[in-house]
Amino acid sequence: MYVESKKGKTRELWRFHGGLHLPERKALSLQHPLQYATLPDRLILPLQQHIGIPAQPMVSPGEHVLKGQMIASSPAPVTSPIHASTSGTVVEVGEHFIPHPSGLTDICIVIEPDGEDRWADLPEPITDFHSADARSLRQRIRDAGIVGMGGATFPAAIKLNPGKPIQTLIINGAECEPYITCDDRLMRDFSERVMNGARILQYMLQSEECLIAIEDNKSEAILAMFEALRDEENIEVVRIPTIYPSGGEKQLIRILTGREVPTSGLPAQVGVICHNVATAAAIADAVLEGKPLISRLVTLTGEGLSKPGNYETPLGILASDLIAQAGGYQGRPQQLIMGGPMMGFDLTTDQVPITKGANCLLCPTAEEIPRPEPARACIRCGRCADVCPANLLPQQMYWYSKAKDLEKVQDYNLFDCIECGCCSHVCPSHIPLVQYYRYAKAESWAQEQERRESERAKQRHDFRVSRLKRLEAERKAKLRKKKEALKNKPPAKKAQVSKEGDDKDAKQAVIEAAMKRAAEKKAKQQLAPKNIENLTAAQQAQIEAVDKRRMATNQEKQRKPEQPD
Amino acid sequence: MEFHTLSSPHTKRVNRVDKVMLQVVLALIPGITAMIFYFGWGVLINVVLACLSAVAFEAMVIRLRKRPVMPVLFDLSAIVTALLFAVAIPPLLPWWLVVMGMAFAIIMVKQMYGGLGYNPFNPAMAAYVLLLISYPVEMTSWMPPYLLAEHQLTLSQILAFKLSGILPGELTLDAITMATPLDQMRTNLDLNQMISEIRLSPLWGDFGGLGWEWIGNWFLMGGIWMVYKRTITWQIPLAFLTGLVSMATIFWLFDAESFPFPLFHVFSGGVILGAFFIATDPVTACTTRAGQLIYGAAIGVLVYLIRTWGGYPDAVAFAVLLMNMAAPTIDYYTRPRTYGHGEVKSE
């Protein structure tokens, strides 16, 4: 398939296996223009809003902070700092609910805004980024706390240091999940920021080409990006077919380049780096304006919300506050999903803050997304395999996950599953397949961890055994040396004899005593009867007869002296 | 506000097992209607009897297994098994054999292995084979299609025969039964007759037996509808028919007087029914698409081999059961190339 990607230029596209055409439901949140969330009473900023090591707080309760001020960071290589979304007072550093599937709490910095929204001193804008070196740009991006904003939240700066030549830079504007429209909105309203981000990224990676991929159901975004493109040399806007999950990194790479990221490998291995459009825009802000990542576009949608739409939202605002600003709930909302319907996770409560990876809050009614019926038995129809974008055999993986046969389920490439949810969606038996794979993955990790630990324990044990052996050998060698030394001494001793006469006498006495003991022992041994084993009956009888005689004689000898009485 | 949590994806599911089964039932209706038209009320009685006993046995076992009965009955899988069995057996089969067949299919072949989704063998075909081996006379006593029948039996006469084995007046079983076209062809070929000679009999239609081939057409319609609705995949039926037709073509080209025309094989016996409704049973067939091609083709080849050189005139049930055994192995060796593994084609 070929599409026009810029004036007078067409590109070949490839297909990935499977995929789904889902009801888009994107109009729901696109009916209103972009809105700006107002500052709430307090902002809650989790120390970990990224994949990697959590940041460490740099502020303490009572301290006043300014907008854009770094309030947490870490020297670890894979991490990302946190910045204050507005000016105000730090009131607490403590446990709060975080948006995580576990529904658990984590350490957060709580800021009470002072309402002034006063900026801190920002780093100098690098408007002429072409003359900056990639290293300083990377540092800028790292310091700005930018992470993958499509939901993966991997620190962006690390992906910009691939250590391999990159042919293709992909800016991911596919936004294939139903309901979500924040990237669409971003490209429509801020196409310039996205394009600047693309320019910076392309300069940093020195890639041959830069492709901005957008699904063909977002014509307005495509148009806006085309306009922002102007006469850019190596950047193209590629209209890709709407099919879920085209926005998955691996799938998008396949669509645009025909290449596949090797299993458990990175896109850079096939000469590709992929960044989300929102990440690109944040990078443009950081480089060109010096602004750190303190706000993002969030889609509020679902029929359970009275005013769905896209909101430019300061990070740290509670979902409940944001929803209240957007008119609150309506009907009977049953679920609150962070992310889209296919890959998002359910929140247990709306008392969680908006973080860097929060692209969407979906609040459907029970009619809109009904609870799935109880699962039935798998009839092996294979529809799951037909739609699997990784070309796996979900029904076999389900079978082995259920049987807890972790080895077998890994043999069926469990870890190539991207948990996109296509298989569960089409399953006629309504089996929560993805849940089984998550379970199998978690179990496999746990098992691997255990295996590694036992391996380590074994190594430690082996080391201890070898150490003891070595010590023993050393001890023996020492002894041997000493003995040899003793053996070699006698000639020297003779010379000393005259000098140490007393010593010699003492030694002589000991030796004599020992010799005496030995002689006594020898005599004893000679006295004891010999060759008394394995005798025939006749010999035994003979011996007994002899003994008797001897005893009788002895008794007579003993009696004799008494005779005179 | 507090919410309940579920695992993603959060969508309205698009498919249901009972919908799939219902589609199979609907697709069977034209063929069953045609069978009733050509072979009379016996077929309908078989259908009703098989359905009732299948549901009864299923309910009984599910209760014994202390599981909720209703969801299982409403997945309609027992009905599908019953229908496939009912259209495979002769219309005059005594009632107790029908019930026995269903008891074996539902209790032994399906539920004892764990019920729907767990049975390694196609229940309807296993029951058919059990009866064919145990009661060969009853299982091969087919009536002629009404176009050829000298004696038309009424509904009550058929009922009476099926319930008690009593025929009206001086009629004997021989008078009202007739060899199936496949049987006829086989017997006459064994007598060293030429096919042109054999086909002089009024028993024959265009390709297969008179009447029989039309039943095949109606089942074909239902089958194509199922492929269109994606109830079944095209791989198994196509491979099945291709396997059979290629074998038949080779031998027919070799000697057209000793080996029947390929389409004779397609439109005789249970081939169309087998290709679209029986071999495609997802539980017992291969699940990988490549595996389905192998599975289907192997059934087609086996049908030809058994029909031509084996001990039975038709062979769909045997071929399907044989390949049921091979399905897991075929699946294992036809796993698709997962994304990111091995060579990428487009490069």
C-alpha cells in the first residue's frame, strides 16, 4: 500500500498481522475545544511518574516552591526529576494513592498553590538548537523531566542516546485507542510545537528521515501537521490506516518500515526510534523555552461524565478535582479507567493525581461498557489468533497459563504479548485472556527471580566450599613445610647439641620413655596368643586341652607351697 | 468516589459462544429441510429425538458434576451435536439406537472429557462410528429418496417402525430400504462392472445419487453462509474438498471406468456436511490456519482412501476422528512466526 506523505512524495506502507476495527467513540471528547483546568487547592506529585528509579525529594514541608522548580531528582541513570506545577508551599511529603493498577499508595510531594503561579528561573532557551550539541540537548530534556507521554513513561533522554545510527525517527500520532483524543487535539491546536519537537529530535538523532504517523481518521490533525510541515526537507506526515493497535510501537514500526523489532530487542536495533507527539511537544518546550514538563493534555471522556473534552492539566491535580471542573459525573458511572478502554487500567478511586503518563480518564456507564459475562470454556475457535498483532496463539497461551505450565507458555512466546486486548475483545467465550497472560508473566518473573536467587545461593555455597578447601589445603601445606623444615634441621641441631646440653637431656629422656613404652607394648603383644582365628574344631579342642593342662599345672604349682601345712 | 475494577480490555464483547452455535444450527436448516423432503419424516423424528436426548443427557451430567445447568444448555453445543448426528444416521434407525448414540456422544465423548471445549473427538462422529461398528445392518439400511421409493410410508407407519420395528402389511425391510449411492457404486465396482455400466441405473443424478446430491447442495449453501459470517474459516472446507478432489482426479484420469468422477465423491455421502459442519468443529480441529489446511486436506485424502480401498462405503466419520487425533500435533508444528522472531518477509 502506498500513501502520499508530503507534496509529490508517496510512501510504501506495510501491514501487521491481525488488529481490529473498533468503534472509535472519539467524537465524544472532540465536541468541545481545548479547555484549561484551573489550579486546585492542592497538587499531589508522586515521586515516581516514570519507569526507573524514583526521584528523591529535594524539598521539605513548609518550603516555598516556584512554578517549574525541580522538587525531586535522583542521580540514577534511569530516572526523571519532578517539578512543581505551580508556585506554592510544600505541605507534606507522604503516602498518597497513585494511579497504578495495584491501587496502592506511594510517596508524593503535596503542594498548596499560592495562586500566584509564579515561575522559577528557567534555564536559558536554546532557540538555535542546530548549533547545540546533542549531549547538552539530552541533558536539557532529562532535566525537564520528560518521559514517554503516550503512556509508557520511559525517560525520553535515554531513548535519545541509542548508540547506533538511526535511519528513521517516528513521531507517533496514531492514537489508535478508542475514546482518546488528546494527541489529536494537540496536533490540531499545537502543530507547531509538535513539529519543532520533531525537528529537534531529528537533529539530535541525525536520522535520515522523520515520519509523523497519524491514523487516517484524524483528518484535521493531518491537515494541521501538513501545514506545519511547510518545506521541511526530511520530515514527512504519513497517513496510516485506522486499525487498532497501529499506535503500538512495534506495530507502527512494521507499518512504516516493514521492519520488525527483534524479540526482547529495542527499536534502535532496526535503526528506528519512536516518540509520541506529546513527548515531541514537551521536548520543544524544554529546548526552545526552557520549560520543564509540568502539565499535559488529558482526555476526559465517557458517558459517565457530563462534560467530556480535552483539558490542559497541571500535573498533580486529583482526578476527582479535574472531573469536578469538567461538570462532574452523570448517570451511574461504574468504572474509572486510566487510559483507553483497550489497555487502560481501572482506578479504585478518583483520589489519584494526574501524572505524566495520564493521557485519558474514561468514565463509562454500565450500558456503555457492560461488565463482561462469566467466562465459558474455550472452544479453540482461533479468533484470538486471527486478531493478535504479535501473531501469537492466544488460545494455546491461555491453556498453558491456566495449567500454570510456565515453561510451555513461554515456549509460545508469552513475552511477545503486548497486552493490547484484541484477543479478549473477540473471544466468544468471554475469557479474560490478557489477565491470564499478565498472571503468567508475573509468575514467570517471580520464578525467574527465585531461580536467580537460588543460583546466587548455590554460587555462594560453592564459593564457601572451595574457600574451606583452599584454607584446608593451605593449612596442610604449612604443616608440610614445617615438617620438612623439621626434617632438614637435624644436621643443624647436632651443632647445637653441645650448646644446649640440658635441652638434649630432656629430649633424650622423652625419647627413652617413648622407647620404653613401645618396648612394653611389643612385649605385651608377644605375650598374647597369636593365630587364634580360623581354627578347625580339632585344633580348638587341642588348644583347650592344652590350656586345661596348663591351668591344672599352674594350680598344682600354686598349691604346692601350701602342702607343708 | 470508589469504583469496581476489572482487567482490560474494557469493551462490549462482540462474539458469544451461543451465537456461534446458533449460526451453525441456522446453517444446517436448509440441508435438514432438504433431507426431510427427500427421505421423509424419519429424518425429522431423528432430529427431534436426538435433540431431546442430547439435552437430557447433558442436563443430567451437568447436574451430576454440580455445575449450573442452564448456561451449559444454552450454549447450544448439545443441539449442534444432536443435529449433526441426526443427519448422519439412516431415517429408519430404531429409536433406542438414536438415544444410545446421543448418550455415548454427550456422556462418554463430551462430558467425560470435561464438556464443551475439552473433548478430543467430535462427539457426533464418535457416536456414529460406535453405532456403525456395533449395528452395521441398522446403520446401513437407508431408504431410497422419495423419487425412487416404491412404497411411501406415512408418518405414523414410520413412527411405528422406529418404536417397535413393525412394518405395515406384508412389507419387509428389504422392500423399503435401498443401498446408498456410495454403497451401490462400491458393490458394483467390486463385481468388476464399468462405471458407465453402473451409471445406467436410475439411482444416479448428475454427479452423485439422485436426491442425495441436492441435499449436498443445500448443506453447501449453509456452509458458504457460515464462511461468509466467519462462523467457520474457509481453510478446512477448502482443503478437505481439495484433498478429496485431487485424489479422485488423479485416479479418475488414470482409469475413468474404475474410479468415479471427482464430483461424484464430493456430492455423495457426508462430504459436504463433513467439510463445512463436522471437520470445522473448532474444539476438535486444528486451530492454526496453516494446520487447518493440513488437517482438512488429510481428511479429504483419507476419505478417498477409505472409500476406495477401505471396508466401508463412506469414510467421513473415520477420517475426521483419525485427524482429531493428529490435530494437537499438527497445531504444534504449524505455529505462526511471532512478531520479531526469525526472518521478516518484506525485507
